Amino acid sequence: MPRATASGTLAILPLRAGSKGLAKKNLRPIAGKPLYRHTLDQALRTVGRCAITTDIPELLSGEVPDGCIVIERPEELAGDRTPINPVLAHMFEQLESAGELPETAVLLQATSPLRLDDDVRAAIDLYEKGDFELVMSVTSADSGILKYGFLDGGRFDAVARPEYCFENRQDLPQVVRPNGAVYVFSPETFRRNGGLATQSIGAVEMPVARSIDIDDEDDLKAAEAILRQLSAASQRKAV
């Protein structure tokens, strides 16, 4: 049964101050504005409202656009190795206390600035069909991973089917991986499952070229070059 989202949908933006690979990453300028602002603006265009969980002083003390809520992230949830699940759990607690807990959450990572509005809308549309507990964006990956396995003492446990270990690489099935750009899910389901993980996952595919996850200076430069190309192409199309 399709889910009714409408005003019950909220974009979620996790923005952390620290970054080992790129200092103040979320505030770094890219294609004319701070990195995080590309995602914030996209959230307002595609979803209409958003909530930011952050420990960035400039965002906690500054102004944000109408339709945005800023939630202060505690220090213990802002470390380099802090997983996303406790960050989301804290955010949902705060939203619930403020009477703002949505029916549907659209998690958008600021480190994926090459995500298009259509990527976000495609994920929301697939989720609204009601067939999956979680919908996420994916991109193509090397099928050779199907030949891999885990070591358990002296035992080899195949990642997938044991027969794949002996197939030619070109004969292996297509493999995709999460690219971190979009996740659509229900806070209620998140709580029931104890996090994002579920056996019911739908996927929308994004090309590898737009699946850059910014972690260092080289990623930032590569993403900026593509953003400028996309902007130029859009302007030519509008003429």
C-alpha cells in the first residue's frame, strides 16, 4: 500500500565539524558556496523542509533558511568513528520532543554534492510505493568482490556463492554498492529495527561519475569540476 508522505516528510542533514581528511569539510567552498549548502538547498527544493544535526558553531549560532531546524549534536556523537545510527536516534528524540518527528525521513549526506534533484525524487517515489522499509542510492562496483571471502580460522567462507570464486570476472553478475547520497526510511521502522539495517531495501542507481563521496582535497576538486560542467550544461539547455 502506498505511503502518504506529503507534509510528513523531512530531509535529514548530518553535518559534523571535524574531518581528518579535509579540515572543516562541510564549510569548504565548492562551485560558489559552502559544501553543505548544496545539500541544504537541494533538501528545500525536493522535500520542502529539513533538519540539521550538527556541532558546527557557525551553523548553531547563525541563521538558516526558513523550513530548516538545527539540532545541536552532543560531543560524544561527533567523533571521527561515530556511526550514523546513534546520531539519527538522538536527532529523532529531539524532533519528537519538539513535535517535529516525521513519518518519512530523507537522509542526504553533504559529502555527495553531485546528487541531482531527480535522484532524490526517484528514491522518494520508490519508497512511497510501500514495497521497501528503506530505499537507498547505489552505484556500480567491481563484480570481482564476489570472488572474495572471510577467513574463519582455516576456513574460507565465500562472500556470496562459492561457485563465483571460480567464474571468469566478465561472467559474474553486476554488483552495486551504496554511494551514501540518499536514504529514505521511516523513523518508526528505524527504531523498530534498531538502526538503518533491514532485509527490505530498495535501490535507485546513480552513475559512478556522480557518486563521489568527498573525503579529501582531490575529491573536492573533482566534484567541483563536475559541478561546473553540470551547471554549464544546464545553462546551455535553458538558452
